[in-house]
Amino acid sequence: MGKTGLVYHSAYLEHDMGPGHPESPHRLRAIMQRLEQSGTAARLVRIEPRTAEEEWITQVHAPNYVAALHREAPAVGRVPLDPDTSMSPGTLNAAYLAAGGTLAAVDAIMAHQVDHVFCAVRPPGHHAEAGRAMGFCFFNNVAIAGRYVQKKYGLTRVLIVDWDVHHGNGTQHSFEDDPSVCFFSTHQYPHYPGTGRGTERGKGAGVGLTVNVPMEAGEGDEEYHAIFLKSLVPAADAFKPEFVIISAGFDAHKDDPLAGMCLTEAGYADLTEIVVGIAKRHAKGRILSSLEGGYNLTALAHSVDAHINALLNA
């Protein structure tokens, strides 16, 4: 059985895009309450996030974009950055701590304090582009962590598995011409943000290392299982990653209000076990999982619990 860490900070609750917004502080409250009630929290190693340093943020994001976020950050009220995404007074601190939470998770894994970590962070990250906030995202947490793994610890091959129901456009664009990162995504298609066609396979030296599997609404546990075995496992075994990162969105759940897929908690546990197998074969079991979407509070909380227990039992 592996040792699993948990990143969480109350400052993540201070990012607030307004009443009725699906990406709300209640998401993390529901997750933490479920982990406490189920007893899972007591089995986890708590990892304190830090404020991500500019040198790591700007491995992925343009310095002028980061500067613009500081200029736009409000002292009161909200500032819209796109139709779905706005900043509140607590947003920028939460975003730096979310990215820094993944960096602290990498440090804990590389120091052998834990084998894997779940980062219960917000705002999420996988839609954030180099120079643009979008889709509830400001900093691309998993992309920043991937670069950190490589530049701080010298690992050369990073696998990012994105099972969020929405395509991780920002992550794909961060690495699509980079042969040192393999990006695998399952996502409902056509759906926001409109990227992620099967023909998007990377560019230049990175051709073939972007693996997109568009899925039709209504597909669930059985279809996801088959796709992971057919598409992810062979790609990962050929790539032989030294570190594995999961963009862990739980909005492909059958009860999620923002999409039309049919995964269950058991399905998420199953996908986790497949990724664990890859990490054990190639990456010394190292997995960093970072929260992305998931907007039905009960489904989100129970799915995260099932995901973490699959890591704990690995």
C-alpha cells in the first residue's frame, strides 16, 4: 500500500466568483467534509502548500500576463476576465497557493515522504493558457508542476493524464511541441472549449505525444475503462514516464450538471488503478493528482474519496 498526501489550505475558499457560480468554495468544503466523515482524511499525510515562486509560474505563463493579473486584482468586488472567470479579492493569493500546492506535492514525492498526493486546490488550472485566463482557470497548476519536476529534479519524461470532462487546452498548448511531456486527454466532444480533436497529436518534435480521445455524451465506466486500456496504456508504456500527473476533474460523473457523461465513483477508482499501474511500471509509483472540475457536490466529494482510496490501496 502506498502512502498518500493531501494538499489543502483554507485560503482556497477565499476565491469567490459569485453566488450561483458552479466553481465555488463549496466544492472544497464538500470534499473535506466527506474525507473526514469517511475516515479517509485520517490516513493521509497533510502537506502544506506554499506560494508559488514567479520563476516557476513563468515557466508556463508569460510574465506580462502574470503582471496583468496583479494589476487587475480587485481590493473589493469582482473583475471579469472572461464570461466564466472573474477575480475576487482572494483570487490571486488562492491561485498562487494552488500552483504552490502542486510544487509542495512534487517536493514531498521526490523526498520520498509520500508516493502520491491529491491536491485539493482551487482555482483549477487546465484551461489557463500562457497568456490568458479562461474556463475558471488562472494558473495552469499541472503544467507548472510538470516543468518543476523537470527543471528542479532533472526528470526528463512526464505523463499528464487529463480525465476532466472538458479538454485541457492550456496543458496541451503548453507541451504540444515538447517530446519530454506526453499529454493524454479524454473529454466530451464537442463541448467546451472546443479543442481536443483526435487529429490534434502535437507539433514538431512533440508529434504523437499528444493523445486526444474525444468521447460522446452518455459514455461511462465501461467505455472509459476500454479507452484507457486501448489508448493510454500503450502510449504510456512506449513513453515510459518518470513522473505521472493527473488533471483530476470529476465532472464526467453521471450526476454532474455541466456535462453529459456517465462515470461513477467506481469508474474513477478504476481509472485511478490503471494510472497507478503505469506509475508503478515506469515512475517508481510517483503520482501527483490535482483537482480540476466537478460541480455536483455529492458526486464530487464521493468521487474524490474513491479516487484517493484507490491511491491509498495501491
